[in-house]
Amino acid sequence: MKNVWKRLAAALLCGVLLLPFSACGNDSSKAEESMGVSSSADSGVQGEKLPLTDLTVIPENTYSEATLVCDSIVVEAGSKKIPYRVLLYNNPGFGFVGLRLSYEDPLTPYMDEEKGKDEMEVTLGTAMNGFMVSCMNSPQQKLIGAAGFAGSDCEFDGAMFTCYFDIPADAPSGTVYDFSLEVVDFRPMDGENHEVKTVKGSITVQ
């Protein structure tokens, strides 16, 4: 049964990565319209930065509707294996998910050598409790594709998943690496896609 789940997650991920990709930041409104799933939220209401070491706790009352948030963190140049999260607020309940997280050069995500050259090293959070997930990197597009499903809907808020990056040792102070998110699939086991807003994030070198 576990192998069947893995094959299904891999098939879902192939769909996530193979769909026409509109680079977030070039024309995000067009990408959101074409997918019919996600829309942008005002990053100005993101509020207080979450502690880098806290992978699950989210400040209350930050958002009023279902929102996926790319982390915004400040790090030192040369930092190794920095955790970077995608967070979910006001979870409406979902059992299927497909996300595409875009990042910038020269960042490169950590890969999971035990799973193969294409599989990334990720840590699932409370918002994906019980999910079977496949997470892969497309270095040409600077795109992370994450797809998964669960045996029942998850309704917890918190981190969806955490991936990891090294920060260049020669990165000047004030350098900002932008992240943005596209929602391909976000739906309950027996229903249609939820409307989910997205908020861009960043890694800033102090």
C-alpha cells in the first residue's frame, strides 16, 4: 500500500511540474487567473516575523481567510542549511495539494540523496500531518514542485513543509532572495479546489 501511495504522489507531482509554468513575479496575476485556484494577498499584513527555529507556531489573527505564506527571514552570509518554510493560515481542510515554489539564483535546495537525485530534503509540518508527499526541484526553472495527498482531510494550521538552502558566503549585506508560490491543487478528499491566497516571501542577508 505504501508503494501505491508513493506512485500516486509521484504522478500528482508530475502534473504539478509539467503544467505550463508562469514565473511568479513576471505576471503573477495571469498565473493566478489561469490556475483558477490561488490569488495574492497583501504581504503588508504579514505581521511579526516568525522565529527561525519555530517550525509550527503561527501568530493568531494574522489572516482572516485561507492563506499560504512564503517565509520571510533574515540570515547571515555563509549560513548553511537554512530552513525555509511554506506556512498555512486558516486551513479550510484539504486532502490533495500541489504547489510550485519559485526561488532565485544562486540558491540551491538540499536534495535527499537516499531518495534519489531529484527528490528534495523536506520536513513536513502540522498542516500536512499524515500526508504522503513528493517534493522535487527543477533547477532550470528555479522551481520546487511539491505534491501530496492524505487518507483524510487535514485541518491544522502551521508549516506545510520546510526545505533547506545554503546562503552564499560572498552575499553582500542587504541582498534579498525572493520566493513566491503558485497553487496548482488544494482541495478536500470529496470536493472542489479551495480559494487560497498566497503571500510572497524572502531570505534577506543581514
